[in-house]
Amino acid sequence: MKFKISPAELQPILKRSFLRAPGKMSLMTFTVFEGKVYCESLNAGSSGPAEVSAPGQVVLRAKAFRQIIDTYKTVPSIEIEGSAAGLRINSFKMPLTSWSPAAKVPAAFA
């Protein structure tokens, strides 16, 4: 999974995906497929356009991800790549709960 998106485009997707602030152990799922990024949490989901290089799906800790993304507000774009080795956000690396190279539109968005 690999995509590029501006922080200004990613923030609303994340906000709409959480009806309340994520707890320390809350998980989120990113699915990247055919020019879109889908973000799902336990209580909501959202999607938006992205420059997709490779489809896939990752599950990760929501609070940690949002805290890291907040540090990239001033950059023009963020490249996010998920693999068996973990998640890479530009040059920062963080662990994943799960990863899959297969992706399809999540049922909630179909």
C-alpha cells in the first residue's frame, strides 16, 4: 500500500472517521484502492482522493497515527507506505497491527 496526499486533504478524512477522539488502543483501517483512500474506525468511516501508487490495506493504532500526522501540517504532501515491515510516513516508521497487499472497496463504502 502506498499513497501520497496533502495534510489538508488527510485531516478531514481522519476527523470524519472518528465521531469521538480515538482512545489509546483504538484501531483504524486504511484501505487504498483505485485513486482513493478509505479510513475506517469502530464508529465511523470516510474516504477521499489520493495519489495511489500501490493498493493495499493496513490496520494501526489511531491515536499514535493522528499524533504523528499532526506534526506534518506544514509540509505540502505526505507519502504513506504500508508493508510487512511496518508503516512509513515520509521518513518516519511505525509498527502496524496488520497489513495486506490485497485491497478492495470496504463494504461500508460499496
